[in-house]
Amino acid sequence: MPIHRVDSTDTSSLLDIYATEASQNSLPKYRIPDGRTEPRAAYALIRDELLLDGNARQNLATFCTTWVEDEVKALMADAIDKNMIDKDEYPQTAEIEKRCVHILADLWHAERSRETIGCSTTGSSEAAMLGGLAFKWKWRKRREAEGKDASKPNIVTGPVQICWKKFARYFDVEIREVPLEGDALGLKPEDLRKYCDENTIGVVATLGVTFTGVYEPVAALAAELDAMQRDLGLDIPIHVDAASGGFIAPFIQKDIVWDFKLDRVRSINASGHKYGLAPLGVGWVIWATQDDLPEELIFYVDYLGGNMPTFALNFSRPGGEIIAQYYNFLRLGMEGYTAVQQACSDTAQWLGEQMAAMDCIEMVYDGHGGIPAVAYKLTDADHGFTLYDLSDRVRMGGWQIASYPLPMNRKDTVVQRILIRHGVSRDLAQLLLDDIKRAIAHLKENPVPNSTAKPGFHHD
């Protein structure tokens, strides 16, 4: 039998990946290599590095989708070369985006008698900024028409996600983030008169506060702003940051009034890649009517073919996430979304009950009335460890749980938050709970009096 020898420099598919020259050296990290690498080897070596990442399914600090169906992966692959901004070249992708906008406008009770206006974005951060820009332009036009100073706009919020602070800094708007007083977890109607004035371009109400998961009372905030208009003549609109709640409340919390049913609500954003169940990264922003989006903010582009209107902070974007969002609308429908979100909510509430029964835990949010999540703190006693220590301990089992202080005036309260998303089953939640209990038992037996554990999760 003849013996076939393989040259160690051979790059053919016959050579074992880990016998190639590329695998015998460290991968180039800060400059492009001089030569080429066989595709299978390049893929395998990069994939091996990615094994050092955490398991996304065990990351219960993230709001984002970590489980998708095979059909979604196939659609994403089919659309890998589609640039959604090029609507003349990819008209059907543009049509699918338009359908999603109409579906969300209908879901959020926009007026059917007025033409729906909205768009996809790279996520809720961009969507929120577009909503804020529309507010600023509308306010400035009104002030200038009245012959008044339009140089000092402000926006009033409760404890908001970092994107609103970015909006304020990038677009020269004062952000008035109302401090949390007493046991408050969000913006309250009684806060508005103290912080709003004639320079307020809008109020941001959050449907699913990032820090805890609670819903701010949009209807009560709207009622107070209505009263302020009667009493003070201030006509201040609301933007609802429904990054998470916009895909939850319409299905399992239909008794909560928060959307375009309220005249005071003029725009809403949501993350398709969070509880909208689409892959990273797609967001949506919808305005109540065309009048709520100033024409000056819309650009018309003809150098890709056609003459397309666009309102965005960026330009080229992949179309796959939009197509995947539409797939989920078709695949699940009202019945399917309701079943998924109810299952998540039920699991979160079950976990809240289990956590509340632990002697060292005090619940801050137990999963009722907001997004599918729980938030809790340690009781006031000295337990010999912190929540940061607990986060570190459960991370040994692969779990990533967010621990951080609450915002202004409650920074001395450190909480831990667990998000229950699509794909987090009751069994998976039970495994997490078991690991938390074991971690707490270990920390009680092995106190950490001079803990150096630090926050491993940041909102800003």
C-alpha cells in the first residue's frame, strides 16, 4: 500500500485544520496578515475564540433576543446582501418594512383615519433619538412662530435608558431626569409641574423601566399634562419609550392604557430585537400622525435609484432583521405573541414568588404589572456578602445577572435584576434558582467582609 505524505504547508481540505500553519501561531490581532488563510481554518480558529464568550441563553441581564427559529436564521442568510435603505433596488424589503410599521401602528391604536408614519431603526436607541428630534423641531418651530427664545430646550424623564442621555448631549437638549424620592421606581404625575416649563419639548414615559421592569403610569402622566395645559397653558407631548413593554402590553396587559389611545402620546418606540422576538438589531418608531414628524427632518435621496424619503441617524442597514420581524408577525400572530409573552410573565412571577420566600431577599419588583422580570435587593441585615458577590458566584455556573445601584437619590439601594425572555423556560429558571440558593448558602458560610466585587453591568 502506498503511503501518502501531506506537506505541512498544504492548505487543501485534506489537511487537518489544527495542523495548518495558521493554527500553529497566534492569530493576528492588530494588523492585517501578509498572507492568506484557508477558509476552514480561519473559520474554526475564530469560532474557537468565540467559545470564550458567555452563553447568551444564560445571560439574564440582557433584554435582547437570544433564541430564534431555524427559519429566522434562513431568512437572515437569504437577506445578507440586502441593503434596506436601497428601496428602489429592494422594493419588496421596503414593502415588508412598511407592513411592519402599519402592523405596529394598528397594535398601538394609531388613528386609522390618518396615514400611518414610522420607520425601522437599528434599535430603540436610534428610535428614541428620532422621537426626541421630532419633539425638538416641533417645539422650536412653535417658539419661533411666537417670537420666543428657542435656545434652551429641555426634556423631562424618569429613570431612563442611556440613549436619552445620549440624545440630550448629542442634540443639545437639557435632560431633566426626575430623582427617585422615597420608594418611587419611576416618574410620577406629581413630579411634572416641578420639572416642566415652556421650554419642555416633551415628557418621556417608559413602559418597562430598564432598572426594575416596572411601567410608568402613562395615562396618569397624560392626565396631569392635560391639567397643566388647562391651568398653565403648557402643551407638552409624551413620547413613550416602550422598548420592551410595547411588545408585551398589547398582548397580555390590554387593560393598561398607554399608547395612541391617549391624545397626549404623539410617538412611541420599541425594540423589535427585545420582546419583539426579532434578532439583533431592529427597532421601530411610530408617530401618531404625519403632522407629528416635521417635514424638515426627512431627506430625499436619489443616488441609489428612485427618490426615497429617509429619516435616520445612519444610512445603510441590513434588511434581514426587518424581514425576520415580519416573519414573527406572520408566524405567531396575536395568539402566538400572547402565548409567548404570557409564558414569560408567568415564569417571572413564579421566580418572584420563589425569591421572595428567601430570608435574605426583599423584592423590589415581583413580575406583576410590568415586563417579565424580577428585581430584588438584600434585606438590611449584614449578610457578609453583597449582590455583586452573588453575581460573581452564579457566574461560575455560566449565569449573567445584572447588579447595580438605582438612579439618583436611591443610589444607596443596590438591586439585582433577572429578565425572563423567550427561550427561558420554567425548567431553566429552576436551574438558575437552584444555583442562586447554592451561591447564597456558600456566601453565608464563607463571608466576604472586604469584598472587592464591583458592578459588572452598567446602564451608563
